Amino acid sequence: MRRRSISTATALAVVFSSAALSVISAGTASAAPASVYAVGGFVVDGATGRVFVGDAETGKVFAADYNGNQVGEADGITDVTDLALSDDGSTLYAAASGSHQIVALDAATLTVKSRYTVPTTTTGPTHVAVSGGKVWFTYGDQWDGNLGSVDPAGAGTVTTGQYTNKLWGQALLDTDPGRPGILAVGETGLSTDSMAVLDVSSGTPQQVAYYHGDYSLNSGIHDIDLVPGGTHVLVNGTERQAYTNGAFAADGAYPAGTDADIAPNGLVAQANGGTVSVYRPDGTVPIRTYNTGSNAAKTPLAWSPDSTGLFALVGTNSGWVVTPLGNPTLEQPTLSVNAPSTATGGRQLTVSGRLSTSSQLPAGATLKAVRTDAENPNGKALPDATVQADGSYSFTDTPQAGGTATYKVSYAGDGTHAAATATAQVKVSFATPSLTLNNNGHVYDYNKAVTFTAHLGPTYKNRTVEIWANPYGADKPNKLVKSGTVDSSGNLAVTLNMLRDTDVTAVFKGDTRNAPKTVKSTAYARVAVSLAVSRQYRTAKIGTTPYYWFHKNVAPLFTTTMTYYPGRKQRLELQVYVNGKWEADGSKYFSLGTDGRSVVYIPAPGHSGIKARIRSSYINGTSGDTVNTTTYGSWKYLYFTN
């Protein structure tokens, strides 16, 4: 029907998750779907093409377009519990139970036109309806429910106490645009509920039919609808009750449901949890079924005044969301899309499928196709696909971007068929770019300036390369040393001073067509090492080799200077010349001072004619660390005389 009264139980029925609820920002429009936390009325206006929903928790009324997107809001409607539209759709009436008011809003702008105060100290107004030129409302709670009205065409007179001793609690209201002046009343919230049909065309309610007592096996009344074109009401979305001679009598039923709304043309929409079924008048087999995905026990429904649009409030973890279900009188085609699960970027693929219907499609029916991928995040329209006589279709496409390509195929619908959409996803491979980095495995002297050059082969758009240097040792982090666009030859170079063994990495982060790639070169650095000899009495060559000459009773002194690193030791190695060749005479490790120096002496041999040689070295691993490459110092030659 044009207006819907929703019980308090419905407003609280949504099952929210433990996640915090996000508050809709204030404003006149939003691209987000309209949603509320606690339902406070739900009605569709054909005059403005809007759907209105009240939020009892925030005291706001939201307007959505027929796509469900929020287009406006009004606040200050304290504890709004119900909504109703004027006969011409220009005024929206809200029951603001928190302020005991009926608030009249401009349906086009949601600005407040009038506020009508209801003189009550009890609960309400709770529910509201427009019939017979007046705005009717219910108020009161257990044992003191009643009916009142506002005359908006006159002085805005508010009249209460118009149905006394008939309602023992809060009451729902419903009207039928095809039967002006008829008002259905259904007491809710009690197991012994009353219901009535009233003629309010004179301005004073005249009882047409009335019932009071246990209803529906003590489950009470939580929904009541006037059935268009007859003398029936639909109770709790399932039971048809005929009213005649002042009483009600059971007269058929629909399958079990929790909520219902009846279109002006008599179609019955019934919700059972998240499933919505649409029946023809007196039908028992649905002509259309929707799975809304609602996580709530109830799903409020509302029809558009022309009976072509059905809307639902779907329960989600973020509240009740206005959801258009479309025109249930149209046949829903089945649309399939088949595409390869994987494809190579830059190569043609074929998308196919079928549009299946039980009735014939219009000749020359076409489908819209859109591809969404990394290069077309908003979608790229592809040529229309023609539906063949057997419902099949196909088209080809050449995706270039790597990653997921989504093909969305849509049928716009026609006079007898609803719109249909289906999608398929294709995993498109990235091209593997060429990326190289020189100097891998090379060994350099300490502090040598070395140029590392990264070379990037052809790519789509991204020509940026990063070069990172990660010196050995926990005290030196990996560091970005250069980032930039490669030159016309594809090169990017950086010069590093080789102080330690270093992992140098070139990184290409990829683009929409090329995969990321990383290459690494490990270059090695020797240490700086020198050995000074002292206490000699002369230096002179023996043959072509320079020697340090010592008296046989003098102990030579050796000072090693080496690149310092915490815990580092130098290895001092001694050899003696015997029988025409050098023979090892031992080696030993000595710790370096923080200045990189190590001073060692060897005892005087006490014999003359001895030739010896000695050197200081860094041995990777056994010298106490692994941050440099093994480095052997040069030999120093010794000769002992008398």
C-alpha cells in the first residue's frame, strides 16, 4: 500500500554484529545507500520518485532515490516511529513520539512545514496514516491506546480520544488509496490484540468491523494491510480476514511470512526472514522470489504507488539498508557469462554465455559488456553483444592489463523481461620485464668507488628503478641509495664506496602490464691492512727482495693497522726459509684495538743466518666477523745476523 506502519518489534529486529556502527554524515545528499539503525517508518512516494525511511535512533528521516542511494535527510524528528504521505505525495508526515508531535515535511526538500503537538503524556504518537483528508495517528501504551487526528487543511486542529476503550496498547494503521476514508487499525505488542476497520470519511471514526481477544495463537498482531478492491485485511502477512456485519472471519491465507505489503494492483509481497516472495491476489505460488541476504528476522517492504517497484529494508551489520527489488511482474531472465579463468595479457580471448527466458526475447536483443581492470577502474565499454535466437551470445576482447579483469554483461530489460546482470573474472598474466644489475661476485679493494648499473628492458609505462645497498653487518640497514627514471638506454647507475661486502638490489615495481622484478648483485670488499716493522738495524736487498736486517739477539716488533670492526682480530703468519723453500712456522690471531692497531713482537732467535717472512691478514669468519672478504697482507722479509 502507499503507507506502511512498522511495529516497534520490527525496528529492533535487526541483528547487528559486534562491529561499531558508522554514522552517516549530515548533508543533503550522499552517494552511499540510505540506511538506518532502527526503523521508524518506510514509505515510497511516486510524486517525487523517492523512498523515505525514518531512523528512530538518530531522529532523522532519510530520502533515497529509486536506486536506494541517499539523496537527502532531515533531523530533529525525535524518536520517529512511522511515516505517511499525503494523497498527492507532496507532504511527508512523521510520527515523532519523543516530542509528542506529528511533523509535516516537504517531500521534495525534507524541510519542516509544520509541527502538530499531540496533547498526551503517554507514549506517542506511534503510528500515522492519511485518510479522508486527515492525518490519523495512534498513541498510548498498554491499557490506554487510542486514536487521534490532525486536520492539516484547516487550522491544524489536533483531536485525540477518537477510539476510546477499543485499543489496549499501541496500534498499527493502514490505508488503501483506492478506498478513501477507510482505515485499518491493528493493536500490537500484546497477545490479546484488537483490530478494527474504521470509516473516517466524515472526520469522525465509524466502526465497520472490530475484534478483540487472543490472536494467532497468542503471537499478537505485528502487521496489518487493507486488501485493495474488497473487504479484507491481511494480518501478519499471511492471514486474510474478511470483514462484514461488524466482525472478521478467516478467508484464506498465504504461506507463512513475517512482513507484507500489498500493491495498489493487489500483488502481495511477503517476507520470511531474508526471502521475499510476491504473489498474485489469492495466489499460493509466488510469481517472483528474491533472496535479499538480510541477516535480520524481519524484512520491511514497501511498494511504489504504480505497483511497478518493490523496495525492502535489508538488515546488515551496518543497519537497515534501502534496497530496490525491481518490478516483480516482469520475468527474470537467467544470464550466464563464461570466460577463461586465465589469459595472457595482450592476447585475444572469447567471452560467451546465454540469456535464458521462458518467453521470447525481442528480436535483435543486445547485451552491454564492460571490462574493469587496473587500467580501466571505472570500466571500459565494449561493443554490444547480440543475443542469438537460442539465447547464446559471444564476443572477443584483448585485455592488456595484468591482474584481474572483470567482465560485466548486462541486459537492460524490456516490456516483459526484467534487467539482468552477470559477471566473470579472468586472471590476466603480467609480462616479465628484463632487469639486470652488474658487478655480481666482483671483489674490490677497501673504499674503492664502484659504479653499479641497473638496466631495465622495455615496459609499458613505469620506467622507474630503485637501487638499494645493504652492507654486511647488523649495524648497517638496507638503504635506498638511488631512485629514478632510467635513461634512453634503460640504465640507472649509482656509485658506492666499497667499505664492506654489500648486497646491491635493483627493484622495478611493475606497472599495469609488467610484473614487478628484483635482481641482486653481491659485491665484496677487502679490508685495508698494513704491517710496519721496527727494531731492525738496516734494510737491504738480498737478491731482488728487500729485507729487514736484525741482530740475532733482537726481538722484532710488528705493528698491524687494519680496518676496525667490533671484535675483529688480525692473523699474524710466520714462515722460515729452509732447504730452498718457505716453511710455515705458525700463525696466531691478535685482537685489534679500537684504532685498528695490533702490536706484536716475536722472540729473538739467538742464531744468525735465518731468513723469515711475516704477514698480517683478515680471514672472513675466523677473524671474528664476516663483513669483509678475506684479505692477505703483503709479506715482510726478515734476516737475522750476528
